[in-house]
Amino acid sequence: MAIWNYRYYLIPLDSIKEFNILNKKNILPEYSKNNFNAFDENQEFKNYFEKQNKILHFIKYEVEKILTMKESWDEDAIVFCDEHGNTITIWSDDIMCELDLRFNCLNFIQLTINLAMKYECVIVIEENGEIINPEMNRFIEMIRDSNVNKILKNPVDFIKK
């Protein structure tokens, strides 16, 4: 992932409720980049799409009408992108979205928010694993406060901190 990419995931709300994940902090630690030092490659992760498999197919169907399918580095991943390099990658157990913050990505953000709302998903921010509702203002606020945005705005200041 490039330093200017902001990554997040769409996760079915019903699955989060089923796994009783919602806690006071509203965090999915397995999605947190901040949890990287504790990463265990043999750890089993929950498949939030196991009982919500249709959502993957519906979202794929909608996305392939709007975005361009691109060659994937993994045969299990279906990757779609727009003209600015923003991507939606659909796995059998995940929907990963990446924004290229060097460009205006509001249309892409709106697309993913619309998909999340339509299919009753929440957004999980990779930087910290935080679960947020698919609301434009809150999501933009998360992006503005992100390390990716801080690096792009002032890399020297970010490194000094």
C-alpha cells in the first residue's frame, strides 16, 4: 500500500452484532494497522461474510457496472478501480477499499458509503480498527484526522512527531 492510500473495509452490521463485537470503543482489533506488532500469521480471523455471502455478490454486481475491473495479484481477489486508482477489492470474506488521497476521491467515497448503507454495512478504518456508520461527514473527519492525511500535508512534521 502506498503512503498516500487510505484503507477501510465494509463489514455487515448484522455479523458484528452476531459476533457481539460492539464494545465501548467500537473497534475491530484484527483490522487495525496499529495492531501490526501483535500480528500472528496463524491467527484465525472471523469471517464476517460467512452468513452474509450474498452481500459480496450484490456489491460485486453493482461495482462492476461502475468501476473497471483490474488484474489482481491474487486469484482470490477481484479488484475494481476508478480513474484515480481508488480501489474496491472483493475477497470471499472481505471488502477492502483504498483511497488515493492525492486526488479528489469524494465520488468514490460516496459510492462506498452508498453501498454500505444499501447493504447494511459499517465502515472499519484500517488505521485504528474503528467501526463507524456510513456517514459522509464522519468519514471525511476520520480521513482528515488520519496519519495518511497528516503525512501528505506535512511529511517533515509527521516524521518529527
